[in-house]
Amino acid sequence: MDQVKIGAFMKQLRKEKGLTQAQAAKKFGTTDRTVSRWETGVNMPDISLLVEISELYGVDVRELIDGERRREDMDSEVKEVAEAMAEYAGEEKSTMLKWMRGISIVGVVVSFLLMIWQVSALSLTNENGASGGTLMYKGVGFIGILALFVIMVIMALYTNGLLARIASNKRFTKSVKVVVIVISILAAYEMIKCALIFGSILFVESLPSNDVVLDTYNKSEIVDQYRGDIDSSLFLFLDDISMAESSSFEGKLHTGLFDTDGYIRLVCRYRLDEYLAEKERLGSTSCTLTYEGVSSTKSVFLDESSYRLPAYVAVDGYDYSYEYALCDDDLCEITYMYLGYVDSGLIDVLGDDLKIDKSVYADTGDNTLERFSIYAYYFGDGAAEYGD
């Protein structure tokens, strides 16, 4: 079968009828682009259209397939066979289109609902201060669902016969092309952002661990060096441990590109009068924050149930950080604690000095920036942190 020859013959027949490609396409229920592809031999018409084309152009189906005229009258037997074939093909196509139509409509609805759910999940994840990796994976998921939605819409338009009509409207087609280009640019932008986030995560993971072991207690040095990462200014900790009768100190911080985790523990034993004075200081500890001329003062609170001992709390889970002081009245001893990102390793090391219910340290997905801290306050349209 010579497609080029058949295409040239179809072009000749169309011109003999005085039809343009657009006019012929309208009669066949297709597009002028499709007619053009037939006439150049790139594609062949669907078998269900052969009888319709031959009747419009006034030729035999066999002549159409051969790409040349043989006789003027169409052989009735051949015509019946062709019509039967076209009817069979039409029924098969109709059944398939019904299934495709149903699947595409369901697909549009489901993918649209998934897209709404993904946008909501991505928004909540961002508000909850999720990691870059989590945002990246959810962002890629949203792009995938968006692509599925677009495919389902195109499929629904095609199976309902609307795509050809839309394609024939050149002005609308240009508008669609502009929209597709804009969406493609936005999608590429998001993919680049995801790639950069993923690359930065890989870079950070490839860096050697930078564990800092603190042997000597010097509050001012610790605060100066790590204040921006540990989300605490250690107000509960002593400025000078000379007032304590005895003390012990240990700390280990893991410094990373984005944050610092680990722990600081200072244990001090006092004489009774000094112990009482220190408890009074702890109970009156507060922090004043100012944002655009508006000030707010937040004070520590006494927690008598979460720990094995009564605790004065300055930070309770804000950005996964904790700062508190455990008071042992029997021994006149105070344990000052700072924790960042409590994991199973810290639980093993500091078990007795942590909360009784260790499950509170698990990541529940809530917004940790809304947890308690005397060093942070939201003023409605903005937030302030101590030291910013």
C-alpha cells in the first residue's frame, strides 16, 4: 500500500470537489491537520471513515485504497463489505470510547481531589516547619498528581469529542499553548528547587560529623557560639557556678549546616540557703521580646508532673528544643538541662533526667514553633525571638 500515492489521490479528489482541508475535516469530524497528514501520506484514515470519504469524493473504496480511479460505479458487493467493516470497527471503537470516557471522567475527579489534598498537606507541612526533604518529596508528589490531572482532562476531552473542536479553534489553541508554557516553566522552577534541596541534603549528609564535646562550663562562650542554633539563651543556667558547693558538667553538641542538636547538663549541689535563693531565681526567670514597638514578657513555669522531680521550664519542645531545671529538695541539688532533637541515643544517655513519658519526644508532625518557649513570641503578623 502506497500511502503517499493514496494521499496525493485524496488531495486531488478534494480539490475536484472544491473543498479546503478545513471544510473536508469538518465533514469527517476531524481536524484540518489530520486531513493534511492523510494527503501527505504521513497517516492513513481510520477504516471506519473509508466509506464516508469515498462517498464524499465519489470514488470506489478500492480506488481510494489503490490511489487511482478504475471505474465510476462502486461495486455493490465491495461497498457492502466495506460498510460492514466500518460498522464493526465503529462498534468496537464506540465500546472502547465508552470505557475510556468513564475512566477519564473518574480520573479527572479523583486526581482533582488528590491535588487539593496534596496542596493542603504541603501547606500544613510547610507551616509545621518540616525538613527540606519532606517538602521536596511532597512537592514532587504534587507535580505528579498535577500531571495526572492534565492527562485525565485531555483524555476526557478526546473521548467526548471535544478535543477536535477545541483544536480547530486557533485562537483558543494559542491560549492553551501559552498556558501550557507557563505551567511548564513553573513546573521546571519547582523541580529545580526540589533538585537544589535534594542536593543540599546530600551535601550535608556527606559532610563528616562535627561533634563538639564540652568539658568546661562557660555559659557565655556556649551562648555566643551556639545561640542561633539551639533556640535558647540558657537563662536558667548559672552565669557563675562558684556559688555552688559542688558541681559537675557535661555536654555534647552535634553542629550541622542548618541546626545543632545534642545536650548540655549541669548538676549543682548547694547549701540550703543558697539552694532556696537559686530556686527563687529560677521561678522568677522571664524574657521580654519586642516586635515593631510592641513588647511581651514570658516567664518560666513550674512542671511538677512530667519529670521525676519538679522542674522549672523555659523551653518545652519549641523547634524540638528543651530547657529546664530539675530541683531535688532532699539533696539541695539542681540539674540544669538543655536538649536539642531528642532521639533514642539521648534517651539512653539521659533517661532519668528526661520526661517520664518518653513518647512525647517523638515527631508527631505538629507545628513545633507553636510550643512553649520564653525566647519566642508571635505578635499576630510577625514573630520575634530573643537575640534576633
